[in-house]
Amino acid sequence: MEKIKLLGVSLSPFTHRVEWALKIKGVDYELIVEDPQNKSPLLLESNPIHKKIPVLIHNGKPISESMVIVEYIDETFEGPSILPKDPYDRAIARFWAKFLDDKCLPAMGKALLGNEEEQEKAKEQCSELLKILDNELKDNNKFFVEDKIGFVDIAANVLAFWMGIIEEASGVILVTNEKFPNYYAWRDNYINCSQVKEYLPSRDELFSHFQSRFHSASTTK
């Protein structure tokens, strides 16, 4: 079998989604690190529409968009299933993954990484979205949809791991135990779960990355 190539950035949560899925399935791959400021001809050729990472290249054929790639990996390779077996549960998992990508991540990005004008409005939006997630998680013991790591939890890696680190580095706190107890408990369980820890990148490296980013931003104002 031709070696699988993954075009990505090592600290990107979207690249990490794909790496996590590949590791769950026990698939060997080569990570080709891209420079977002100087995109390679291979990336531009492989994803000519969006020109973004991650891109999985399998048997010479490129697949783009992180959660599309995760589904492809789940359907293509043997190993533990990532999407639920039950058709209804699969539909619910896809719904929440889309909700996270379409609603939560844009609002979170503006609230934590946007300019001052964007931040206040985005914080209010984040609060409403977090209420929805908090309510959805009230009856769940550990993870979304099922009692094991799955499709939605991979999609939620930004909110579970990256978000807390960015909050700490930026000083902008969106999540507290008092306001969102179910979500807070889910996030704490997520990052401390032994099943998850082995797939997470270095927390110190991520914190240093975002701390430097915020320091650079504050010194150029």
C-alpha cells in the first residue's frame, strides 16, 4: 500500500483531528508540514478550491476538509469505529460536528483571537452557544453521543483542548464551572482521559505558541 501523506501544521487542531483518526485506526502516515504563509505547490495542487490544510493523500488521491477526511478514514481502514454504528446516532454525531464547525468555532475564534470590536459581540454569541452545548452534555457521562471517544469528540478538540490554552494565554475567559458546569466537566474529563491524552499535542508547546502570538499583538498596537 502506498504510504499515506498528510499535509498539515503540527499544532493545528484541524490537522490533529486527522492524525487522531489515523492513530485510532493504527494507520501509518507521513506528516508533511506546510507553511501557511508560503503554501507548497503540492498543497495548492491537492486542494485548489480552498488552498488549506489538512489534506490527506491516499493512493495518490487528495481528500480535503478535516471532518470529511475523518469520515473517509473511518470508512476506508479497519480498526475501531469512529462514527457510531447506529444510523440515527451517526446522523446526530454529524449534526453536532457541523454545529461545532459552523457555529462554535467562528464565534470562539473572534472572541479569543479577534480585534476589540469583534470580541464583545462574539463573547455574547459564545455564551449562547456554550449554553446549548452545556444542556446537550447534561445527560452524558463522558463524551458526546456515545460513552467512548468518537466523531463529535474529535471535532470538538478545539473546544476541549485548544480553547482552554488560548483562554489562559490571552486572559479572556469564556468558560467557568459556575456558568457551564456540564461543559466544564466534559472538558476536564476530556483532557484528563487516558484514551485522549495519548493523542493530544504538547500543552506547553501550544501555550508558548499562543503566548508569543498575543505578546506580539500587544507590542504592535
